[in-house]
Amino acid sequence: MSSLKHRLFAAAFAATSALRADRWLRPLAQGCGAILMFHHVRPWRERAFAPNRLLEITPEFLDRALAIAVELGFDLVSLDEVPLRLQRSGRPFAAITFDDGYRNTAEHALPVLRRHRAPFTVFVTTRFADGAGGLWWVELEEAIARLERVAVSVGGACLEAACATPDEKTAAFERLYWLLRDGPEDRLRATVALLTDAAGVDPAALATRLCLDWDELRALAAEPGATIGAHTLSHPMLAKWPAEIAGREIADSKALIEAKLGVPVRHFAYPVGDPTSAGPREFALCARAGFATAVTTRPGHLFPVHGTHLHALPRISVNGFFQREDALRAMLSGVPFLAWNRGRRLNVA
């Protein structure tokens, strides 16, 4: 799964490194802190068709990423500390977050986090913890991996694509992923359900295999430095749904996780988290639900001005496309995001 944004960032990381801009532009570009976003942390398994590989890094790269952050002077802090840190000057900070509640967070990320004594937050989607399915991007990958041809109707148009070879599968996934993601979410989920049914993919079995269940989450929540956050009930792109549904997904996920785990839930992550998935309406809904902070996937560092926009915080995605030290140093300098955000420190519209 690639996009123009990822290609632009790859070029920006390369240019930042070549020009050593991560050093001489850092005073201008680096904020007072950053929130790092992770998904899967697991040993890389070589495979010809891996369209979701941007969502995974290796344990070795996580280890290197935390070491580099500390080397560059970042304090590793919990999300609970972020609002206060935004109000005062001092050493830069980095907060570590994991989306979706994958089992490999406990299996492969946790030993690294313990070694670095790094606080971390895991954002839980309750449907995934129930083992009920709904990881549509994984379901789409699994279906295309099994099928040799795709034929679906999307928005009245028939989409047909051969997917017998890894290259054909990658092209089919890319085409379908963006066509579906750019449209209504009910259509997306219905189309993916048709494909999983045709391919014999069991969505519930995928969720059970990939995601932590409630007992495992309870054990993870007891770890020193662990914080559990909410990531909705069913992982919808909230801005595409009526306010009543979006509000219920936000507020009820907080209440359900608190009831299941017996811990306070103070932080929220918007699924997908880009401007088409979360905007001012969703920011207000999170504030109304009582969350202390809410994080997006809009790229950027944190600046003091974010102290008045705690429910629209940017994050830095540390993902499988950029498992290189030069890219990580560029991200921690803030330089690529200064260019991406056109010099703006705040992007909450």
C-alpha cells in the first residue's frame, strides 16, 4: 500500500539526509516533542505480495529507533505527560503509541520497550479484542492473496483485475484499496465482505490470530509504563458517518474498555486519522467524551500551540517503508514535516 504522500516523504527524507538539513534546520523545524506511531512489530517474513508492509517494522528497528531518539536528546514519556510538557520549555520528548492492539505488541515490542524503560500507549479497537473481525485492509490483502481474479461492482462500475502473480496482486490491491477508501465506508466493507467470502477468508479468525484479547490486554495494561487508549468500537473512518454514530464509537469504546480492563482510558486515536477520517467535528466529540488527548495521523511535531488543540495532535508514522536510520533522524528533526505542512506548525482544519 503506497501513496503519493509516502513517495513524497521518501524523497524528503533522502534530501534531508543528503543536505544534512536534519542538523542545520532542526532549530527551526523541531518542536518541543513528537508522538511516534507504530502498528505491527514483528520479524520480517519475506513474501512477494505484502501490500500492508508499511504497517510493520522489525523489533530490531524499534530498538534502534528508541536508541536514536534518546541519542538525539528526546525524553521517552507517556501520553499522560504530553499536555504538561507542551506548557513548558525543556528537553524534547517522544511518546510511543501502538494502534489497533496487535498481539505482536506484547510478543515483540514489549521486550524492547522494557529494555529502554519506555512508557507506551496501546490504542484498542474493542471489536478486534472481541475477535469479531473488521480489519478490512488485512481482509482485502488475504482475499487477493488467495484469488486469481477479482471482479466486483464499485459505485455502479465493474472492476475486473487479474491477480494470479504477485505483481498483479499488488496492482489489484492498490487499485481496489484507494477506490474503496475514497468512497463510502459501508460500500467499502460490503465489497471486502464479498471478496473474503469468495476467497474463503474468515474475518473473525484473522482478528483472533492478530489481535490481543481482553485477558491479554489486561496483562499488558499491568505492565510498568503501559497506558491503554481507545480506538473506537469497530474502527470506522469517523468523519464518513453521522455524528450520532461517530459519537457512540468514541464514547462507548472508552466506557467499554474501562469496564473490561478496570483502567482509566484518557487517550483516543482516530482510525485512519487523516483529514478525510477525522476533523473538527470528531475533535469536539472526543473532548465531549472526556478524553485528555486524541491523536491523528496528520504528520508533524508538537509545538506549544498544540496545548490548545489536545484533541487534534499530529503523529510521526514509523513504518515499514522507512526502516532506515537516515529517515528516522530526518523525522525526528521535523524538517520533512515543515515542508509537508508548508511551514505551519498547526494543522487542525
